[in-house]
Amino acid sequence: MNSARRIAHIDMDAFFASCELSQYPELRGQAMVVAGRQSHAPRRREDGSLEFSRLRDYVGRGVLTTATYEARALGVHSAMPAMKAARLAPDAVLLPVNFELYRKYSRLFKDAIRSISPVIEDIGIDEVYADVSMLDDSSEAIARLLKAAVFDATQLTCSVGIAPNKLLAKLSSDMQKPDGFTIIEPGDLPLKIWPMPASKINGIGPKASQRLQALGIHTIGELAACEEAWLVEQFGRSYGSWLYRVSHGLDERPVVTHSEPVSMSRETTFERDLHAVRDKAELGAVFTRLCEQLAADLVRKNYHCRKLGIKLRFDDFKTVTRDITLSEPTWDAAAIRSAAGKCLKRIDLGRSIRLLGVKAGSLQRPEETESGTAGAHQFSLDFSP
């Protein structure tokens, strides 16, 4: 591990919620979620005060965009179906999404980081990596400097992790949230990193995590105790070797100052095969949720898509894909769901389905888009052939 290299991961705290609280400071300290349509916008009473909608007022199949820490304490979280969240926190304040506000604060946040280090990797609307190796200050001083610059520019807080590489920096930025910082040195792995769940490593998804747990591996330290050859035997050469390296805190990836993704996708494999007629309602709900999750990914990473595709794998393991070019670039869940439905109509749905996925392609930044929708709307759950 190169101890001379210092990478910072800067992650805004409950970003969308914090942006909203900047507009409605009277909601500080309250449970609040963002998930609504414009009909859920605050209303001005006759006395000039604001009346806010509550999560119990939500009707539909949307998902939460974000939640304050007070709402999270009640068991709700981003990407949770809003109706489920309403059962857990019915009195939480409900606000509609405001993407223009989030983009404004994102620009301010990133410009503040660039004032400290010009070598940054933009990985989302609310997080970046920054190479701070060239700075003469101590890592603690740099972390405080980054946090102060972000707060001065936005009046919002962030959490910072500084470590010898991107892997450890991202793990450490989450250790003292919100409004904290963590410094990881090469010798800190046994005390600070190895006790963490293996699933905390970006790249160990739910399926790999379940497989590791079935093998008796729950923490990063337990993963690090495994022989590389055994991991290769269990997970294959590429992934097994990668698991061994990351469990030992090894990551040589550079901070990439410009890299555009080709596409983004969301898919799910069903526990049982579903049929388009007999299981229409269930398939429709899943299809809608995937489209909303994909839309949320686009918003979070600040991209519009110009192409939308779907993937189906049937019970005979045959995989079929279809795609469509959109008339307008978008990150809107309703537009994505509508386009995905058009793709679906071009597929014979006579067989049962074991996998369903949606994919956004031809990505571009919103500022490069002359038009395109950004709101969240109601739409049909139809899953007909």
C-alpha cells in the first residue's frame, strides 16, 4: 500500500434532505422524507405560515428519494416504497423532489472541493474523490479544510474520509456520519477496517454477501483471513483475487478526473418464475420499482438518458432485449416507465419470466440537454403484452 498517496472521499450528509432543509429550516430536527409530487408541495396558510403534507397522505407506488436522519431512526430509508414508509412513519413531513435545487447545491459543493484540490473524480451528485497527496498539511487539517470549504459554500455538512486509496477512503467517510471525518493509515486495517461487515465494500453486492455468509464470512477481517487460492476456488479467478486484495485494503485505482459511464441498469431475478397474465400485478409493481430506481440512479449521478432498454430472461433461460430511443433526454421515472412499457409490447410474453431488467443508455449531463423532464409523476402499472 502506497502510504505517500492520500485520497479523500467527500460525501454530503443526507444531501437531498439537507437541501430541502435549507429552504425550510423550521423542519430541522423533524422526520422528513422526499418522495412526493408537486401536489405535496407546502401550502401557505392565511396567517403566512406553511402547511406541510405528511407521509400518511401519500398514495401511489413511488419510492423515497431521501430521508432525514430523524426519519431514518424510524426505519425508513431512500429507495423504500413510499407506502411502506408511510406505515412506519406516518407523521413524517412529505416534500416533493426539487432537482434544480439539488443540482445547484451539487455545483457549489464540487466547486468548493476543487478550490482545495483540482484533482477530483465526480462519482455522483453528492460525492467525489479528491487526490490530496500534493498538499503539505496533515490529513486531519485537510479533512477540516475540505469540510469548512463545503460548509462556507453551501451551509451544508459533509463527511470526509482520507486514506491511501479510494477503497479505504470511501469506507472511512461513512464511519463518523454525519458531519465527521476519519483518517485511515496503512496500519489501521485490523482496528478500523477488519471489524466492518464485508458487505460495506463497494462491489460486494447482496448475492456475494449471502454467499460469503453461507461460508461463515461476515466481516472484512474474516475475509482477509482467507487464503487467496481458496477464494479463487470459491468465487473464480477474477472475483476471488479481487476479494483477497480489497480485504487487505489494496486498491491502485487512480482518481479519474473525467470518465463518462456508457449506461446504467437495474434488474432483478425472481424467487419464482412470474407469468405476464397470472402475475400481472406483481410484475407491474416490480417493473415500476425498477424504473423508479433507475431514475433515482440517474438523478443521483446527474445524468439524462436518450435511450431506454429492457431485458427479460424466461424460464427456458432464453434472454431477450429491446430498446427505444427517446424523443427527449430524461431522468424522469414516468418517462422511463412509459418507454420501458413500449419496449415490453415488442416481446412475446407467453413464457414465464425469471429475470426482469431496465437499462438507460446514451447518457448525457443535464446541462448538455436543451430540454428534458425532471419531475415525478403518477403512471400506470400495466404489464400487458
